[in-house]
Amino acid sequence: MLTPIGLNPDTEVAAGVIGYPVRHSLSPVICQAAFDELGLDWIYAAFEVAPGEAAQALDHMRTRGMAGLSVTMPHKADVAAAVDELSPAATALGVVNCVSRDGDRLIGHNTDGAGFCDALRADGVELADIACAVLGAGGAARAVVAELARRGAAEVAVIARRPERAASAAELAGSVGTMAGPGDIGRFRLVVNATPVGMAETEGAGNLPLDPDLLHPAQHVAELVYNPLHTPLLAECRRRGVPASTGVGMLVHQAAHAVRIWTGAEPPVDAMTAAATAALNAR
């Protein structure tokens, strides 16, 4: 049975996030802020679901009558295999980060790529006809690669340590997908760090995912790491006068897509961003 963390087990929960571990997730803070701002009497909660139990969690979602679920590691692929239908983005990527219901049917979505590109657009970055480099070839990187191509980027180059994974990710961009090396960073208008390098409480917390000497002010750097809010990469960008976006944008905008899917209402992005930023600053 799904038991909400920090709440009475009988609490009526409208939506929540499943993961393992999941107590660190900012989804409850962000989505609850959205529901409150929209004036909805909805409760959002976190549910710790052990590996291999995603399908059972979906069954409990049906039983509880929940409107939706956010999905984080390690359940994204298992949920994709267990829902009744997949959105086009989720089909292409083979992973789900958001589940909605249509009557008795559960629909799996992937909002990561769309959230990332919406966050860049909010920061004034136009994606059409520009050359982009994505560092990394994991799940987040793959979502970004696919969506950048869909938004009209002229080139989406993947830079990753393992050539086979880089090639697989680049294929998601179709005819504009390419592979590049770390020394090519300088030629791209947009540079995306989709690796965990710089993330708090990891071995690479103080490291950089690229050679900062290759960066210049004509570029825009997008960081996907959001904890800490100001990563070593972003510090280098500030020092060198390179425009940059924090990882909070993607975090909030992918959740905004989920809120829109679940409620049909336009998500209050400003309130969601304020809630996420306050929570990160408090850590």
C-alpha cells in the first residue's frame, strides 16, 4: 500500500511522487505550492517505493483514486512498461516521469525535455536554428536531446565518455544529432550540463564537467544540477561573463507540465519557482 511520508496513512492524497529514496525530493514542495496557488484542495505527498514495486504503486494509485503521480529513480522504465498508454515523448524515450489517469486508464508522460526547453525560453533563449551541445547521455540528457531537436535546433551534439551511449542519445535528435568531443565546446551557442558533476554530496561536488577556458560570453550555459543552487559551473560562468541558467528552471517547468496535465489549469510557475528556491536555500 502507498503510505505518504510524514502524513497520516489515511490522508486523501490527490497526487504524489514515487521513488527510492524519495525523501530528498522537492516535488512535494513545488507541486503543493502550485495546488495552493490555484486554490485547489489537493494534497501532494511523497511515497517511498522499493525497486521492483512500481507496478504495485500504480495499482494503489488506481485504488486511491489519485489524479497523478510523479516518477523518479529507479522507477521510470518500470512505470513506462506498466501504464496503459504512453505519450509520444515517453514512447521515444522509454521512460516516464509523470502519470495521469483517464478514467480507469493510466497514461505515462515524459515532461523533462519540454520542461527544460520551456525554462530556457523563459530565460530568453531562442532554440531554433542554433547549435547545441549536451554533456552526458543519461535519462535527462536523452530527454533534452530529443526536445531540442523537436524545437528546431540546427545541431544537437552529444558529448559523453562512452561513444556507444553518446551515439544512442544523438540518434534521438534525428538528422540534426551528432557526436562531439570536450574540446568542441566553444563552437556551440548552447551548452547543457546533463551530467551529475557538481551535484552536492557526490564525489564530483566541487568539479567542473568541462574546461571553463572554452566558454565565452556569446554562449548560454544551462545547468541541470539544482542542488546546490549555484554549482561550480555556474560560478565559472559568472566569473567569465557567460549567461547561464540554474537547474531550478527545468525542475519547476517539468513539474508545471505535470500540474497542467493533472488539473487542466495553467500552472503558477512563479509560485512554484519561489517554493523550490526557498527550499534549496534552506538546505
